Amino acid sequence: MACHSMHAMPRMNKGALERLQERIRTADRGWFFAAVADKVAERRQARGLSQRELAELVGTTQSAIARLERGGRPPRIDTLLRIADALDCDLVVDLRPRRH
């Protein structure tokens, strides 16, 4: 028979709570960047480019391209513009009023 002890949940400090709330509020942004990362990888492969070759065209490193394709830290907009250009794509960013 297993014994389970009850542990009080640790209290979050104010900073940790604010970071968690921000992550919850911006969860849809994570989806957005993951979708961009998938498109970059698909387009790169369709053009027969390695990550290293794309990196050379963009002026960055292979590890930066790998990070982007894994959905790591979101890239800067100027980096996305260079990637789009190297992949012969248009980068389309839309700004829409929020629905309340």
C-alpha cells in the first residue's frame, strides 16, 4: 500500500505569478510563431536547402535556423524578412482590431 503525504503547494512570488499570467495571455502568440517555424522548415526543404545553406543566405548561423524551426525564441521581424527573401516568399503580417 502506497502512502501519500500532503504537501502544501509552494506560494508563487509576485514576479513568478506575473510571468505565468503573461504566458497564459500570450499563448496564442506561441502558436503563431510555431506556425511560422513550420512554414520556414517546409519552404526550406521544398527549395532543397539545408539549414546551413539558408543560414548563409540570411547572414545568420545554422544553430539560429535550427532554433527557429524548433519553435525556440521567436525571431526578430528583420530576421524573418531576410528569411522570407532567401526563401523567395513574402512575409505577411496582419494587424487586426481585437474583438471585445
